Amino acid sequence: MKNPFTAPGKIILFGEHAVVYGKPAIAIPVSGMRASAWSEPGEGKLTINALDLNEKIGLENKASQFSVLAQALLAKTKQKEPNLTINLTSKLPQGSGMGSSAATSTAVCKALSNYLGVDLEHNQISELVFDAEKIVHGTPSGIDNTVVAYESPVYFVKGEDPLTFDSGRNFYLVIGDTGIEASTKETVGNVRKLWEKEPNLMNGYFDEIANVTEGGKMAIEEGNKEAVGELMNKNHELLNKIGVGHPLLEKLVDLTLDAGALGAKLTGGGGGGNMVALANNAEEQAEICEKITEAGYRAYQTTFGED
Ligand code: MEV
């Protein structure tokens, strides 16, 4: 692999789903797990070679996020289709709530723009990836492409510039993977159906989630890990109420809380995918991670903030 262009995964700490309805959310990049893209001379046209899927995607494939992205980038830079193969691989499990589609699109966007000789700002990459994400997610809020393109923790409200913020301390997280692939497009669609049926009830839950997110931001800034943990638990309860839970997410949340986590919640679209737990310190982070692996599930450790 020659000088790959890479992009991180992400997890949402507070506010997923409600963010689609204009409420704030907080997301952090997972820099240790990345998608990578690198280019080589093509076979007569532009091809995205998705190595993990064993799939070659050309510009004619209008249903692919990568061809939508490449078309938009070529139009923006007024360039012709290059004779180029972009190889793509990712450490991020698909359908896991860790931003695999945003990360792969971002890596491809960086590799292609570099080949075309254009220097894109974070916000330009984020916008291009957002348009491509619509193919995969239907009505995304834009939080995934934002946190992945900026690669920094963000406080995000749909349609507004993302805000970065300082953390009062280091936060030690463990991500647990149920192994169940879940489509964000589907869970977002299910939430929308419930919202259309019971708008008052659902708006009430979204307001409660917004309060949790605001409290979460304050607690992160203050470095109050106990409060962050409690708010994660509260957020998880509310996510169950809006119907995006799953028995295996419950199992992993309970397991991590029993192992001493300060709080735990599903993260991302839900319906399967990943959960995230907050550990008291680095040592307990490793212990919680081990408990998840012992139970037969994949787990990753990640941190954010400053000591
Ligand atoms: C997916 O990572 C987060 C959701 O809130 C969807 C979105 O914001 O587009 C579930």
C-alpha cells in the first residue's frame, strides 16, 4: 500500500437520532480504526476497488456512494474521468454505527482529490461526503461526515457549523460490537415512522435527549466523568424508548456496567451494531474490554480529551 489517504471511524457519545430532528449531538473520532485509500494507474477508467467487499465500482454505478462522490468531485473541479484505480480497505466493521460509510467515502475523496491536484478544506470534504452519504443513509443529519472529516470531537447541530470543545480530562472508552449488522437507513426510517405516528411523544423524547446532550457537553468540559457516565445511561434509556435498542446491546451494556463502567449506551444507529462504555481509568478500560472479549464479542479501546 503506497502512502494511503486515511480517515477515522467515529462514535456518537450523545444525541444520535434526535440529531436528525435538529437536536444537538456529540461525536468523537476513533483514530485507531481507519479506512485507507490509495491510487494506482487505472484500466482505462476510474474504478473504486473495494478490496474488503471484492467489488469494483465504476462511475456508471449510480447507486454507489463512491461513484456519487467521484462524479461530484469531478464536476466541482471541472475535470474529466481519470484513468485511475483507487484501492480501498477499512478496519471499520460495516453496519456497526462506527461511521464506516463516512470513513470510506472520506478516504476515497482524499485520494481522488490528491490525484486531481485539488486541495480540499475539511468542510468541503465533509459536504461532498454528506451528499454521497444520502445514498446509504437516506436522510442523514451530517454528523458522521463532519466528525470524520474534521477528525476532532464535535458538538453538532444539523445545518450549522460544527463546534469543537475542550475536554476537562481524558475519557477512557470501550466500544463493544454486537456483531449484528444494522442498517442506519433502516433504523432512521423506523424512527421516522414512529415520529409520524406519535409526533408529540417522539418530540418529547428528542427534547429529553437534547437536554442529556447539553448536560453531557458541560460534564465533558468540566471533566466530570461520573456525570458523563450517568448521562450516557440516561441517553441509552431514551434510545430504547424510541425503538432502536436490541437485546444484544442490552447484554453488552449490562455486562460493562457490571464490570464497573461509569455509564454505557448504544452508539450510532442502533438495532445492533456497537455500544460504548465509559471506564473510570485506563486500567479499568482494559478490564472492561477483556470482559467483552471473554463473552465472545469484539471490543476496542479508545480515548479522547486531555489529562
Ligand atoms: C448515525 O451515526 C447517527 C444517526 O443519528 C443518523 C444521522 O445522524 O444521520 C442515527
